[in-house]
Amino acid sequence: MALGNPDRADDGVGPAVVQALGPQPGVEVWEAIRGGLPLAQALVGFERALVVDACPALPVGEVALLPLFTDHGPRITDHGSWVHGMGLAQALGALEMAGLAVPETWAVAIGVEAVLPFRRGLSPQVARAVPAAVAEVNRWLAN
């Protein structure tokens, strides 16, 4: 799942990573602008899920693989550190408490500035991080 709005500068890094990744056999790819409960509901029934998103809590251009939801429940707190986090980890936890089968969910997070302008295209620093994010996605897919 690529989260991000290409019309909000570096917020579009999620879709940019998925586009650079290209088609993957046996992998379902979605793009969305918002996360939260609707996204969590769409993930019900999958075994594993990977979200690629901008993360203002990381240094600009840094790439990290982070657990969002595992068999131990939400692994991060949603406290405004994600551009599109909107409670995704907690939404998955709520759905699990309701008896639904939710996937183990990880995020490839790419550091961006906290304030993102309305313009198309990535900053040079975030654009340089796209190949590292693609490599992280490929590593996750291989496991």
C-alpha cells in the first residue's frame, strides 16, 4: 500500500516508491491518499501487508522498516508522527478485538519535512531515498 499525495511534494514518496518498484508477481499493490480505519478494513483477510509512507518523525531522506502491527498488537503509537498514520496501527488493533483477521503490517517509512507544500514532485533529498526504499520493499517481499 502506497500512501501519499503527489500534489503535496514529498508526501508523494509512497506512490513514487511503488512506481519505481514496478509490477511484482503475486503482489497486490494499492495507492491511497489517506489511511486509518478505511485502510485497516481493506487489509482484513490478508496475511501480511506493507505500507510505504512519508514520515516526518524521521530525518529527511532516511528510510526505515518499522513494525506497525504484529501478533502482539500495535507496535507503534499513533501520535501524529505520520503524514497518513491516522491511527492505522490502532485501527488494526480495534478490528482484531472485534474478531476480524488482520494482517501482520509493516511500514517502509521515508523521512520528510514536517510541513509539506502543495506542489508536484519530490525534493532532491527525498528523491535520492527512493532507491533505498525500493530495496527495503524488495527485502520485505523476499521474507
